[in-house]
Amino acid sequence: MDDKSYSLERIGAGEIINNTFHLNDAGALFFACDVNEFLSHEIKMVRFNGTTKFDAIDRLDFRGTFLVGIREFEKFFKRNTASGFIIEGMSRINVGEYPIKAVREGLINALAHRSYERSSSFIEFFIFEDRIEIISRKTQISLNH
């Protein structure tokens, strides 16, 4: 057994059984080359024109690891929300339409608390003209402005 397997077991990413390392769900989300070999995992991100689901203007379906998914979410979020700036003294401070830290935390919570036992379960992240919705089969988070 190699050091990597012992390290992964030590951090709780899986366990060694009969001298073979097996990832658990959390280990697969963070470390698997292909997460979907281990569990059904998908984030569906859609930007709609207006306040209904009638007119999708951008879409990204993501099936990779947790950390790459967060990076892809941030790119999608920045490309589909408005940003501006304010001047404070001699400094320019960028201000987004929504606080990205709060929205990212909502997505991470949805990922962490969703049911990975249900193969049809996935996370939906919707951006509308007047709100953002983060939906999993267990929870729905809606942010209005």
C-alpha cells in the first residue's frame, strides 16, 4: 500500500480494505479523476433572460470534482451577473450585483448536504433578472434583490 492511500484514509476520504484503497463519497468528490464512476454528481447552471425559466441565455452542466466545480461556478457567476465599482478616497472598489462569497457558500452548502444516494439528484443554480436560486432535492435557497 502506498503513502497516498494511507494519507487519504487518514483524512477520511476512504478506507483500506484487504490492502486496496476505496474512496467514499466525500473522497470521490474531492479526489476522483471521474467523480461519476463513484456517484451521480451534477451541477446544472442556467442564466435566464427575465424572471421565468422560459428563455435560457447561458448554460453549463458540470460533472467534475468539487473544487473544479467551484471554479467553474465562479466563472459562470461572474460572466452572468452585473458588476460595478465605487470610489472610496483614491481607491476603486469592485462591487458585484450579488455578494459572491455568500452565493458560493450557498452552493457549497447545497453540495455538502444533498443526497448522493439518489442517482437522479443534482444541484440546480439559476440566475434570473431579479434573483438567484440554488436548488437541490432536499433544499431550495432563493436570493432576491
